[in-house]
Amino acid sequence: MTQTELTAAADHGVGMTARRDAWWLQPLLIFIGLTTFGVYAIWAAWQGNNYLYVGHGAYYLSPFYSPDLQAIFGFQPPFSFAFLVLWIPLGFRASCYYYRKAYYRSYMLDPPACAVGEPKNRCYQGERKFPFILQNLHRYFFYLALLLLVSLWYDAIRALFFRGPNGGLQLGLGVGTLVLFFNVITLTAFSFGCNSCRHLIGGQLNCFSCSCTTRTRYKLWRGVSVLNLKHMEWAWVSLFAVGFADLYIRLCAMGIWHDVRLW
Amino acid sequence: MSSRVFKVWRGDKSGGRFVDYQVQAEEGMVVLDAIHQIQRTQAPDLACRWNCKAAKCGSCGAEVNGKPRLMCKTRLDALPPGEVVSVRPMRSFPLIRDLVTDVSWNFQVNQKIPPFTPRPDATWIMQQEDVDRVQEFRKCIECFLCQNVCHVVREHDLKQHFFGPRFFVRIASLQMHPMDGLDRMALLKDQAGLGLCNVTKCCTEVCPEEIHITDNAIIPMKERVVDRYYDPLAWLWRKIRNAR
């Protein structure tokens, strides 16, 4: 029988823990993933060009620049107009319950992982004070994100139509069309699996069986709950999809990649 | 039968240490079996709280290899083979002795929650879909692993201002009950400190009953608090409905 002197409070302090598994791996991967996407998104939005591919009759608009406010309203802001739109998905994702968990853990180490020590913060207020009390506005970003989804669905459907040699539009399918549909489908699943949506659609009810309306809302709530169960997965797939859609269109517009017409 | 080294916390609130014990590991053995073997063969004074040994009483919560777990539900063959197994008491509660902690704070918090209060017009006829959500919360065995792992309690020691995940689950089970008529929203927002929770989901990760504590209890309660206190459109809608 041997004895090891160690106090029970030995795991106080950043990263201190008695855990032996690779608890640091997940927050590290999230940090890398979110930082990479953030840097790319800011760079792509800053460019203000190569966001539209119209080669071979296609019409692919990058999701970072949708809706195309410049074409709709015809004005030329002194900065890339992507910034007029991007604050909506940024706010939606930043206040999303999944992403909150992700960045509280990976960026703020609050906590970095379960049962792992964190930086000493005598004034911890959670989400009760500014700025994190603003997380309560998540549902408003959800409403705005729904408007963007309409625009993205329009873009995906528009990508099904190719301008022919006579100037008319023909139904078609390119790899870019698939990329844009993948993007909008994953974003739709992410948005409708949102916890605020789940609450608004039926979670706020206490009695699901009380009326015809509540029974309908119960069915919708169950559907949203199925999406919500995989909210984290949808969050990451949709993040990848939106980044890749922009990259694909950008590289096609720059002539580096060539869109393949499938039909 | 193989031998494994267990590093078990021994001590009381004045201090303590990890003590190494050799355990003869058998097939199907759980950590609580190993602790019992240590008590039987090497340390009869080792204090450990347990009762059912079936993951239903919630008594044998401890930190095994640094993770909050029920000792009776942690099989040795699920731990990395050949490694020393460390067992220590739950860190967020005052230590009594060895692996036993004083969890009475949780019972004090529980007393602050107004119990089930039926609506005056309660019919007592309920449909399954109306009680499904509440039934999930009724699985809680009050092991307090979620309270132990929650960083608001564990790291920030805000026990005076925070009820903790176990009691958010209890409040959710009352608030969502179709026959309950009491409003606990002010309690949730202020006294219970729901806003201190930053939804990092550790409570869900450690729950031995696999209750979706964050997604099905805490977040829905946060959204109800938003309805009441932070959403101007919801406020306007309530005004219009009340005026009709």
C-alpha cells in the first residue's frame, strides 16, 4: 500500500484535471474549425468580387453575397455589400445554443471541458449581464435567418436554369447547382432544428392535446425535435457547406475550377 | 483474474491523500465492487456511500479517473486496461470522509421550489403526449453528478445564487406539467439563477439516466424566460390577447 500526497482540490486552475482522456482534443478541433471558417468568411466577404459565376450560361451566386443587394437595388456601398447581409447568419450562429457551448468551451475555456479547471473569474455572470444577455435575442436572428433562407432557396432554384445560346433559360444541372442545393438544404435543417424554433413551434405549450391547433403544433414540434437532436451535426455540416459553396463559386469565377454540366 | 491498482482518496475536510490498493479484477466487475473488495480485504474503515448497486439509488457518485460517474455503473473493462484507476469524492460538495460528501445543499435547494400545484380546473385526464416530456425528467435518481460537474458550482462556487441542473429539471417537470397551475418563471430567472448557466452541457454528458438535461429542460426554460422577460413581441402579443 503506497500513499500519494495530493489535495482533493489539486485540479483548480486552467486545464487542471484528473481526467486522463484526450479532453483537450474536441475544444482544440472546434477552435481550429471555427477560426478557419471565420478567417475565410471575413476574407471572402472583404473581396467584393468573384461571388457570381455566369460562365456557360450558369448563374451561381455565393451564399455570402445572397441576396445580391447590389443587383436588386443598384447601389454601390463603399465596402463589400456582403457585410450588409453577413451579420444575420453571424448573429444567428453566435447566439445558437450549440455554438454557445462550442465557443464558451473552446475560446473562453469556461469550462474547456467537463471537470476540467478554468481561468479564475471572480465576476462570472454567465448569460445574465451584457454582453451575453444578448443571447436572449436568438429568436430574432432566427426570424431574420428565415428571410435569408428564402433568398438562398431562390438562388439554388435559379441555379437550375442555364442561359442558352439564344438567350432563353433552359433547365439544367451543374455541379454548382448540387453545391448550392446541398448548402441550402443543410442550412434549412440547421435553422429549423434551432432550439428557439422548437420552443416557438410547440415547446412553449403545456398541453399538446387540448385543441386542433395544439395537436398540429405538437406534430410540428416532434419534427423539429428530430432535427434538433442532431443540431450540432447540422451546425457543422451547414458551416462547411456554406464555406465550400462560396469557395466553389469563387474558384469557378476565377477560372481555376471548371463547373461540370451534368445535364 | 488480473490485478489492478486503485488510487483511492482517503481523508476528511482537514486534508487527505490518495492511497494505492491492489484489487483482483474479475469479469463483469464495476468500480463499486473494487471499493467493496478494498473494504473487505485491506481497508475496513474506507468510507463509501452506496445502496442499490443497480444505478437506481444515486448514492455512489464519485470521480473515476477524473470523470463524475456512478461507481456501480462503471465497469472496469470500460476503463483503459493496465492503467491505475483513480477514485475520489465528488469535488463540488464538502467532504465528510474518504468518498463520502455532504450533499445536503441540494436538499436545501429542493425545498425552495414550490411543489406541484394543480390548476383549479384540472380534469386529471391526461394524454400520453402531454406527459412524455415530464416522464423523461422523472427518471432522475438524484445522484447529483450533474450538480457536481456544473462549472457554476464546481469552479465558480455560486451555490448561493444558483439551483443547478438537477433543479432546473425539477422546475421544468412542474412548469411543463399540463395540470400544474403555478408560475415559477420569476423564481427561475432570479432566485434559481438560470441565466448563470451557459449551456455547456456537462450535466447532460454525465447523467447516468441519459436525461437530455440541457436540450429538454434547461433550454426550454431559458426560452420561457425569454418569452416573459426579453421578447418585446411576445410581450405585445400577451397584451393584445389579454385585452380581448
